[in-house]
Amino acid sequence: MGIRELRQNASAILAEALRTGEPVSITSHGKLQATLVPAAVDLRFEQRLIDSGALKPGTGRAWEIQPIEAPPGTPSSKEILDDLSADRL
């Protein structure tokens, strides 16, 4: 489906995708740009990954995650960002 058609009929296209559970391929100038996937399909895919052992769901709360130490000699985040900023000037 072309991006123009998506813009003109977004509500109907979304409703159809939700009804059928089928992903919708979005193209621009005939080239695939994105795929609209209904959330239920995405959740089933996640569950299949968990069931296969390819994905391990997190435990605990995000704010309880402890930072890890960078290996010795690794530049800090600030140093990396400073280098990237210097490259733009």
C-alpha cells in the first residue's frame, strides 16, 4: 500500500489490520518503507520468542537496574558525545 493511500485512509486501514490481524506493508515509490503490525500480532510474536527460548523476559522493575562498569580504557559517555559534537563543527 502506498503512503498516500495510508494518509487518505488511515482509520479504515488500521481498522482492517486490527480486524484481520494481518500486517500492512507501506511503500513509497514502490519500495517497502515500513510494516504496520497490529499489537496483538506483535504480542503473539513476542510470546513465541519467549516460548522458544530466544527471548528472556525481564524481571524486576526498570528503575532497579544497576549500571554496569565499562571495561578499563573505555571512553565515558561524555567523552564520546564530546567527540561526536566536535565532528559536527
